[in-house]
Amino acid sequence: MATQEGAAAPAWARVVEAVDAMSDADLGAMHEMARWSRANLPPTLVCLVDALDAVRDLGVAVLADRYGVTVEQVEAEIAAVLAEGGESVG
């Protein structure tokens, strides 16, 4: 019988593939959705919020790889945009 972790591996691989195929704007929208959910969804939905956070983190890593920069540089750019009152889309 497969372990829960082992059974999740193919699903996680599909998530990685889907996130990698997203446009920059789509990755930004996912980041915004994760940020919104963390602030607004009830604690009973913590597993959904955690999943969105994981996809957000993966999206940041994809952008860093796509543009040849570090994750820290992408996060700093997102923080700068948000500090200016913008959304983390695009």
C-alpha cells in the first residue's frame, strides 16, 4: 500500500508542471490569491491556505529561474510593488 506521501508525489509533480507553464501574470495572480487567503479565510480552511502558500512559493521559484535571479530578488520586487500599493500581479 502506498504511503500518503508517496501517493501525493504524482499530484505534486502535476502542480509543478502546471505552475511552470503559467505566465508571469498568472503567477502574480496566484501570489495575490495566496496572500488574500492567508488574511481572509477562516482557520478551518488552513489546509487550503497552506496549499496556496506552497504554490505561491513555487511560483516565486519559477520566476527566479525564468529570469535568472534569486528567490530573494523576486521576493524583494514583490514587496516593493506591494509597498507602492500595487498588486503582485505581473
